[in-house]
Amino acid sequence: MHSARLSLSAKLRAPRPRADRNPVTTSILLVEDDRPIADNVILALARENLDCRHVALAAEGLALLRAGDFDLAILDVGLPDGNGFDLCRTLHGFSDIPVIFLTARSDEIDRVVGLEIGADDYVLKPFSPRELAARVKTILRRAGGKSGNGGIRPAAAQPVTPAFIDVDAECARIACRGHLLDLSRAEYLMLKTLAARPEKVFSRAELMDAAGLAEASLERSVDTHIKSLRAKLAECAPEIDAIRTHRGLGYSLARTAA
Ligand code: CA
């Protein structure tokens, strides 16, 4: 894959119009100081009809993100004027758009998937740009095309988190009826995922993905975490059947207490 030589960013910035596509443009910000990597990513995203804006500096990225015109951000961890983690933390202070990290070091992964960073996904360099583009599409699908305002928090975000649940993503904690839940990392990430799309049925694989569980983990481990989450929710809201089992499909979180 030597498409790095194509120097594509300017030409591919505008997505090709396609009659069979949703006319709303999905826009992605890439903050990456390695030009060949950036060109490959831009090319792979363009193939998926995804518009990508590229900058090499954290400060430039932040300025663009503040303007709020993006649906997703891809952040390199090591940047000339800072790091992707700090950029992500600042971003999450004013926006909910999903973030994917590009990281060169496997020992950074724990931080990436950890609560403190709040990433939606990460890829380890060297990576396949096509694989990255596929993950971008998955995350955008999961986000349900909610933005259109670049993820800047709207007055009433859709879909609405269930009334009995209060997710504080910045502080990585979740309360049920005002009681802070004592959650493991995997439990937090699963419940946060479920709460973001009440009534949506998540497969075990999706929940494993959301919780950053290794692929080697058994899907059964999702059941264990769900069982523990149910017990914790039941302490705060015993009359609610909060997490529902969909046999053979997965789990969903109730939208209301009814
Ligand atoms: Ca870098």
C-alpha cells in the first residue's frame, strides 16, 4: 500500500457526490503529523465517501474542533506540539464526538481504553487504513449520525439517556437515581454504551468492543459483567427491569422505568 505518494489530501477533501447516499456530509478531523500516514488515511476514508480534514498540530486540531464541524476525530497520540490524550480531554470538555486514537506504542493502549481518556477506539501503528476506515464507519453507525452540529453538546441530545441513569463521561462515572454506582472499568464502559442508546439491542460482541475487552475474552464474560451491573442497578432502583436480555441477540437498557 504505497498510496502515500499520491499526496491526496487537497484533491480528496471533497467527497464525490453520490445519488444513492445520504446528502448530509460526514466530516472527520485527522490530527496526524506523519504525512504518509495521513495521506493513506485520507485516501481510505475517501473510498468510503467520508470527508476528511487533516492537520498536523494539536493546536490546529483544537481550533477546528472548537468550530464544531466534525462528526468524529482521529487523533495521533504523539504530536509535535502536544499529545492526543490532552487534546481528547480538552475536546471532551465541550464536545461528544467520537475519538479514535492512532498510537505507535502498545503500552499506551491501557491509557487509551482507560476511563481517563474516553476514546471510542484505537488502532496500533502500523495499521491498515482500510481497517481504520471500517472502524470509523462502525463508530459513526453506533453514534447514529447524531450530530450535524459537530458534536457540540446540544440543549437536548438525542437519543435521551434513561431518566434513572446519569452518565458523567468527563468524570467517568454513572449514577442511578442520584446514587453513584461503584463500577469496574468494563462495567462502566458497558453501561455507558447501553445508556447512550436506550432500547437498542447490543450484541455481546458490541459490548465486548465497547468495554475494551480483548478479543480472546469469551462472550460469556459479557454476561458476567451484565449480571454484576444488574445487581448494582437493582440496589438503587429495585423495581426497574433496567437491563433486558434479548435471547440470542444481546442486551438493551430500558428507556423508562415502566
Ligand atoms: Ca506522531
